Amino acid sequence: MMEALRGLGYSTAAALADVVDNSISAGASEVRIDFAWEGQASRILVLDDGRGMGDTELESAMRLGDKSPLDERDPGDLGRFGMGLKTASFSQCRRLTVASVKDGAKACLRWDLDALAAKPDKGWLLFEGASPGSEVFLNPLEDRKSGTLVLWETLDRIVTKGYVADDFVDLIDRVEAHLAMVFHRYIQGPKARLCLLLNGKPVGPWDPFMTGHVAKPWDSPVARTMTDVGPVEVECHVLPHRDRLTPAEFEIGGGPEGWTAQQGFYVYRNERLLVAGGWLGLGQGRAWNREEAHRLARIRLDIPNTADAEWKIDIRKSTARPPISLRPWLTRLAEDTRERARRVFAYRGSPIPGPGGATVDPAWRVEHAKSGARYKIDEKHPAVFAVLDGAGPLLPLVKAMLRVVEETVPVQRIWLDTAENKETPRTGFSGEPPENVLAVLKTLFGDMVGRRGISPTLAKKTLSVTEPFQNYPGLVATLPDDEPAQD
């Protein structure tokens, strides 16, 4: 049974998060995780300053299934099955030692799967004390009045054949990213409830919702509903488009798995993240997939710890399925968020309106018909109108050229490049130096004022609400307020 439980599918990061859950439930304000590389003798240690356990409590904690998931729990308890410490640990190591101090009294017990395998007829060999030679690893508990230390040794699921020190370092980075996400609501802000240290370095929070960012286009009001097992709370977010973020913000905002994978619902129980992204099997007709167009949509969903059975929370705390009664409500909220996110993604962060919130004149328009959508160049756009108005006898040729452009928009190529590169193609002078944008602006401005007789003030106002120049109000403002000199 012990060997079978090793196959539940924990990652190292998820397994350590389960151990940290126990520390939080024990009232810890600081949890230290230390990775020590020594080849096959490498180890991982978790130390907290919680209330600790006496002999009886520790023996219960080391017993498989020591609590029934049907038992009533403290509202702040992050556990449920009474299995997390053991199953998480065994998924990574063959020797688990737990030492604890409560009111100055020490207790220490150890599971050793190799010893169990060597003597199967001896029953459940739960040893007292650390393995010979490992006693020194328990020293961090010395001089503490309370606290618990979890020691993983014989890391056979981590240190496999060909595994080297650089792989161990990469693992530490992945663990840090995961813990920063799972416990971000515990460790962020001036009133953080938990200090989480990884090899002595504080783990900083990763906030999926970029709370407080000035470029966020939309946050919803908090929606609440009461169920038979307690309240459920939802808050929807659309994150800024890449054009509104610095390169560093964009890199961080993508999270451990990247922008597309991180879209969707973030399910929390007691503010501990259970599910990071995905659409929980919701959708109209068929379940939604993670798609590029909706990658800016993220939804916070809080459930109480009394809802585990109803939401089908698994032992690893990695999956959740909403009950049938809530699916229509959640689907409506998600549909609205997905559509808002799609618009922001499609229009590269929602074009900034002109002065006074004036409507922006687009260069392209979309015509919808039963046969499908067609993309047409808007002939009212100042740049297009200027050419058509001044074409004279060349007007039929210019219109033919525009029609060819409309009929040969590389839609399939754009779609493929977007899917492969995980980003829409660059448009709107994105990445261009200001002088290039200004050169086009001066050309249009000169035609409007010089040939068409429009006043400089009106020309500047028109350009300020014309795509894509509405994104460059500073450059528009540099255009002269009087008519340009004639050559």
C-alpha cells in the first residue's frame, strides 16, 4: 500500500505545498524549506515555527488516513483527507522523518520504505528517531519551544540516473515559482501572514490578477452566492495587453506556465490556491479550451473548506469541478470575462480614446454575413481618403489595388503565426522609433492642411482620433498650430 501511494502524481512543488499546508494549519508564521545537494544522499528539509506536536499527535499525523474527510474541520484547516503529509512525502522520497517540539517536549518518528520492503513480515515498522547518521539534520529544532521539522531522504523520485546539481537548481526554481503562486495571498502585502523561505531566500508572491496595475482594463465587482456548504465568491479580471506592460511585467505576468496556460479560473480554499487556470469543464455545448484569444482572462473563485466533496477536490488539491447547481452562474460570468479579454487581445489593449473619449476612426472594418466575416479597408480613414481624393484619373487603379489588398489579407498565415508565436503580429507602429511615426503623421497633416484646406487645429484633432495615431498623442501635439510653409 505504501508503495502504491507513491503513484498519485505529485510534482515536487505540489508535494512541498502540501507540507506547507500542514505548517499553516499548525499556526506557523515562518516556514523554511532547504534543499541540500549531495548526489544520491541529497535531502529536503521543511521547518516551521508552528505549535508543534506531542507524542500522541505525531503518531496520529504519521498514520495513514488518521482523519476522516467527513469530519468537521476548523474553518482555517487546509487539510481534508489525513493523507497529505505521507502521500506527498512518499511521492518524492523513501525515508520520511518528522520531528516536533511542543511546550519544550520533543518527539520524532520515521517511515523508511526500504526497511519495510526488507522485512515485510514485521508489519508496520514506524521507527523512533532519525536514521543513524541523520541526527544532525534535526539540529534546527534545538532551542525551540515549538515547531515541526520534516526531513526527506533517499530522494529516489527526484535524484534519478543522470541527475546532476544543475537539475537540482532548476528544480528549486520551479518549486519557488509554484509556492509563490499557491501561497501568494498568504505572503503578499504589508500584512502578510506567512514568511516563506527557500534556502534562506524569501519567496515573493506571484499575483495572477496583477492587482492595482494602472493598465488593467477591467475588474468586475465581487459576485457572491450562498450554497448548502457555504458561500462562494467570484471576482473576474482582464489583464493588460502586452503593449501596456514593460518586458519585465510581461515576463512575470505569464506565471509559471505562460500566458495561455494560466488563463481561466483560480480556485482558492481558505485563500490557498488549488487550481491555477483552466475553465473547469465549463462551456456552451462543449468545454472551453485554453485559447490565445482569451489568455488575458483570469477569474478568482473562493470556496470554503466545507465544499471539498461538492467540488470534487482531490488528495493532491490540484483539481476541482463545480457542482451542477453553480455551472450556469459561473458560465455566465466566464463568458462575459472571456469576451472582454478577447476584445482587449484583438485590439491590442483597447485603443486609447481621443480627447474627451471620442470614438477612434479605424483603418479596417469588419462585415459580417452568413457566409462569414470579411475585412474591408475603411475609405473614410484619413490616410485612405487622402489617396482616393487626390487620385484623379488613377482612382479606378487605386481602388483596384485596395480591393486586391482586402482580398489577400493573409488570414491563415496570421492565425498560424499567432498560434505558433503565442503573440499577435506587431501592428500600430509597435516597436517603431518615434521618428518613423512622426514622418507618417507629417505627411498626412501636410496633405490635410495644404491640399484639402483643413485648419491645423482640426487636422490635429482628427489625427488624434484616427487609428493608430490615437496611441501617440504626444507626437500629434508636436505638429504645428499654423499652416506649414509652402515649398
